[in-house]
Amino acid sequence: MAQNKKSKLNISYDELIKNAYVHTQSESDKGVSEADSTLKSMATDAKRGQFDFINVAVITLFVLILGISFALLRNTGDPDSETVKPTVMGIYDGSYTSYLSKSYENSLPGKSLLAKINGLFSHIYGAKSLNTHQNFIAPVDEHGNIINTLTAVTTTTTTTTIYTGKTTNTTIKINKDDIFIGPQSNMWTTTTTKKTTEKTTEPTTEETTEKPTDEVTTTVTAEPEETQITTTIRIDLEDVVFTENESGALMSDFVIEPAYDVTDMNKIILSYKFYGETADYFIRPYIEYNGKNIGQNVNPTAATKEFDVSNINGEIKIAIRFIPRANSGIKDGDSVNVKLSYGLGFLNKEERQ
Amino acid sequence: MLYTDLIFIYAFLPITVLITMCDRSTEYKNLILVIASVFFFTWGKPLYICAVFLSAIPDWIFGFLAGSKSRSTKILGVLLSAILNGALFLIINYNFLFAGTPLTIENSILPVGMAFYTVRSASYVFDVALEKTKCEKNLFCFLTYMINYTLLLVGPFVRYGDIRNQIRFRIITGRKINDGITRFIVGLGKASVLAGALGYVKSVGLDVTDMTFFGAFLGMAAFVMQVYYLFSGYTDMAIGLGLLNGFSYSENFLPLRVKNGVTGAVFGFNHTLIKLVNDCLISPLSRSSVSACLATLACSVLMGLWYGFSKQFVLFGLYFGIIVIAETLFLKRLLNKLPRLICGIYTLVLIFFGWSLVYFGNLQDYQIWLSGLLFRGSGIISEALINEILAYCALLVFAVFMLTPFKDKLKSSINSAAAKSERAYACVRVLSTASLLAVLLMSTASRVVY
């Protein structure tokens, strides 16, 4: 019995040892596999974290480089920029900080590079407009630079044009970035005051003078993009006379500088983009030749339009027709900031052939 | 200053984030956040707006009244807060109502964020009175909540109870920075790139002097999407900025589920604000189905007026209020039985016509739009609209795609592909970094060029 017991015990002991060993081994295996999987997932997380870090680092570096270069490399070539000194009143009414913001954006370096980048992106997210002007080839000099032979009466690249009329305290800025930032901000509700209207005088037909045949004609060709100007136009509506068309819409015209002196032009192309909301008004850019409207585009926001003319010689200007919407609340004394990017292209007779 | 301003992206934001990271203590972060917020809000705006922030102090005091055990003191606190914030909201946001009175603000300023500010202020006192959050004894903690530039412009509408603990203790982790940067740039892309492109299509399409069928249809669709992307983009930017400052805010825009009908869309749009209105006004007033309907209708009108003080916005509020009531009472059962496609068409058509109520400033323009939609306009499609669509075709397709359920499917399939191997994850991450950089560059370039 005792032997049996012993043997039994022995067996049980062996089995116990065996079982214990097996148990320990399986536990250990399980532990190892759990640790392995944890380590594996940690390693994966760490590696993924590296990519996340690269994401943060690349973007931060990009922002910092641009931020530092924007802060250090200032473009001070803007002739129209006025230096505003910090005053207590300026800080109180916010005009000084507004000036600093505008000055920051206006004097950013590398605008042409960013414009090219923007153009590249526009090829990716959009297709070309229907009005392509592939026949227009810009003249280049021996260095390959585009010769812009257009003579600007006033040479400005970025201009803020302030029109006649008293400057009022009411400046309502309507830019694309100002809309829908919170409720009500894009809605402009004030009492409407309809102005007394006056009849327009129809423009007289322009007489074109023939040039002598022996005179050398300068070839002037340019793509609208070459003369591209982005300008913020402030329209002061103090004492502005509005005229009324057949459908009762009120309108008033404003001329934008610079003006161009052209010789023997047969075609003018106006390419423009108007940035802003049209909730309260319409903008109709048009070409003014020697003080007269020679063609108007009906598209309010962006277009390229060709104006066929006949050997015109004189001063070409861009003008905008400002048409407040009915019940918009725009009234005498208000002022509106309109951001417009435009370019003029010209083609003379020789080029057309 | 706006989140899309270059001076914000390339000067204000990097500087404040770097300064915030100089110390790990939450008190320091709060101090920097308050200073930066005052600087942010007064930049380019009259300094006296700063005085508006002083209204936070009376609200802090009203919080004590609302937190007292006496019911009458509670009511007094809530009433005083409602009067103060209501008055501020009207004076700042709808100053034209006070023309010719001493309350006239001479310089026309955009009431950026004031609507959210005043409601946030009042919500704190309401929540304390309803015992949803504790009364804050520390003024500085309360100011961190009230004067927080990440919450100033638009939603998410964060209630004090949601971030009370985060104000006292929060850490800025690498993950939060990564998510914050990503979210901010995604929002920037929505608000400046997508909403910008949609804005051009809208302006050309809804030109009342040249209203065509496609102009009326696509223009209004573009307007609805533009509104969505602007709000959603600014919300994303706010959530991203919150993460960069160590905060976690709740989502403000829920994905559109066609089965939920217009009610789902209404509750999904500016969700946090609607939840507040529901908690504070509709639920307490809803004692029977009739009173619930009346409360919903009244709150819809109030919400409309909150968005804009005009009869169009009253109509807008009523329109959606009536649809929500109708769906809750009987249309929901019908919608559940209908196929998904029909539900989708029903929802989109009602949203489309609802938003059209606020676009046009007068009935004459609205009639022109309707006649354009009924083929009585100046044609089928204008050349100008074709040009505009061609100029932004890929962006427009992308904008539509992002509003469909396919976006979620694509996202989950990309995530599952990325989970398979490290190489796949690396590819996805590199592509996403490149896309974020491209969006940042596009936003910068468009801002600089135009």
C-alpha cells in the first residue's frame, strides 16, 4: 500500500512536476507572446509616431520659415504706402493695428513666386477658361524677359484708389474673408435712402483719326496677365450721383488708375476677377477710352472679355460700374471696399493678321 | 484678426504656441491664452471692444447668485445675466437699432464672435442655476473660459462644464499638436479654398441680371455648401487651435444622415449651440406635446434672429422649425419606410429652399431666382458660369464628394490600408503631410496674390 502510495505519490509528483513545468512553460510562452505583441505594437506606434512627428516637423518648419521670411524680408517698393505712426487715438479706434495688418500683407516678399504657385494650383483644380488667348504672344527681349511696352500714366503695382467725396468714418469692408464669421456679419441692414436720379448723357460716337501710312507703328502686344494688378478700391458714396437705367437700377461709374496710352490698337482684352460679396451691390468692370465707355462686361465676378476696336489711339482706363442692389441699404455717405484683380491685353492690327 | 489672416497664421499663431510651450504649468498656459486672446480680439478693432470683456466679471458674480440655494436668488442671477448679455448682444450686433441714440457706435465694426460670446456668458449662469456645473470661484479660470481666442469666432459652443477640468489641468502632448495642426489646416482649406471657390460659382450663378436655370440651381447649391464649409472650416480651425493649446472640444458638425431627414441636418449644423438651446429652453418648456411644439417654434425663430436680424431670418427659422415639428410628429415614420434615395432628395430639396430664403435681400430678386429655376430666366446656362465651373471643377467635385457618405468609406478604407503595414502607413502619412502643405500653400498664395 505504502509502495503503491509511494508510486502513486511518485507518479503524482512526476506528473505534478511535469504539469507544473508544462504549466510554467505555457504561462511563460503566453507571457512572452503577450510581451512580444506589446513590444511589437509599441514599436509600431513608435514608428508611426515618427511619421506623425515628421508631419508636425515639416509643417512647423514650413510655417516658421515663411513666418520668419515674411517678418524679415519686407518688400518696401509700394509707392502708395503711407506710414502711420502709433497714436493713442489710432490704437483706440483700431486704425493703427489695421494699418499694421495691411502693411504686413502688402509688403510680403516673393509675391510673384506665390502668384506662380497659385497659377500652378489653378491648373490642378480647374480647367482653362473658354476664352483662351493662345494667339497672343508676348514680345521678349534678348534675355527672354517679356517687354511690356505699355506706357502707364501712373505706375503703381498695388494701389488703393480713393475717390472724390468726403472721407467718412463709416467704412464697411466687404471681403471674402469677412463673410459668415459669425451670425449677421454678412448681412448689412440699414435704412435705405434712394437718391435723386439724373438722366445719363449718351456717349457720342468716337471719331478715329487715320494715322499717316509712313508712320512707324509700335507693336504692342500683351497678355492680360502681364499687366495684372490687384487693387483695393475704396468707393466713397458721399455726394455721388447715381443714374437710373430702364429697369430702375441705380448706378455710378468710377475710373481706376493707372491709365494706358495706346497706339493703333484693334483689340483690347480685359481679364478681371472681383473679390467680394455681391449681396449688396454689383460691380461691372468696363473699358474707358478717352473718357468714354467702349464696352462692358455683364459678369460680376470674373471674366475675360475681348473688345473689338478700330485703330484707337489714346488713353485706356479700366472703370467700374457700381450698382447697389435694391433694398441693400447702401446709402449716401457709406463707403465700400472693393478688391479687384485685373489685367489688360492689347493687340494691334499687325498682330491680328 | 481672423484665423485666415496671414498675420495670424505666420506671426500670431507660431509665436503664441511657442510661448505657451515654454512652461508646462496650466496656470502659465492660461495666462498666455488670456493675454493672447485680448491681443487677438482688439487687433484691428477698436480698443473699447476690450471693455466688453469686462462684462465677464458681472457674469462671474451672477454665477454666485445662480449657485445659491435660494430659488429666488437663482432666478435673479439668471435674469440679470440674461438682461446684461441680451443688451450687449443687441448693442454690439444690431447697433443700427440704436441709430440716433447715445448707444450708437460710430465706427462700423464687424461683430465677430460677439453672438457666441454673449450666449457663452449667459450659458454659464444658466448651467450653474440648473446645477449642471459648479459655480467658479476663481476669476482667472473663468476669464480663461470667457476670453479664449480659440472660442471667439464661431463654434463649437463650449459650455463651462465641458472644459472646467481642462482649465485647471491640461497637458499639450505630441499627438495633440499633430492633430491640432492637421485640424487647423483642414479647416483653413475648407474656409478659404473650398468656400472661396463655391463663393465664385454662387456669385455668378445667382446674378439676378443674368439668371439662368443652371445658374439658379448650381448657384444656390454652391451658396448652401459655401455656408457649410465656412462654418465647418472655422469650427475645425477652432478645434485645432484648442488642441494646440491643450484643450479638447466637442464636435460641432455632425455628418448628414439622410434617414434623419431635415431634423438630422438641423441638429447636425452647429450642433453644440442647438444642444444648448434644447437643454436650456426647449426641454424645460416642453411639458406637453403642444408646449414642446410651441417651444420649438419659438426657439427656431429666436435662432433665426440670432443669425440675422431681418424678416428673412425669421422666415428661415420658422421654415426649419415647422419642418422639424412635422418630422417629429408624423413624417419620421414615413421617412423610415422610404428608400434612402428618396429620403436624400427630400432632405436636400428642403435644405436648398430653406437657405434660399436668406440669400436674397428682397422679394423681387427671389422671384427672379424662382423664375430662373422654372426655366423662365435668361437661358439654360451662361458662359460666365461655365467659365467659373471650369476654373474650379476639381475643387467643386471635391467639395460635393466631402459631403457624401463616400468620404467616410474612403477614410475607413485608407485607415485599414494604413494599418496593414508600416510602409503603407508611411505612404499615407507622407501623402497627408504633402496634402496639408499644399492646402497651406494654396491658402497663402491665394491670399497674397488677391
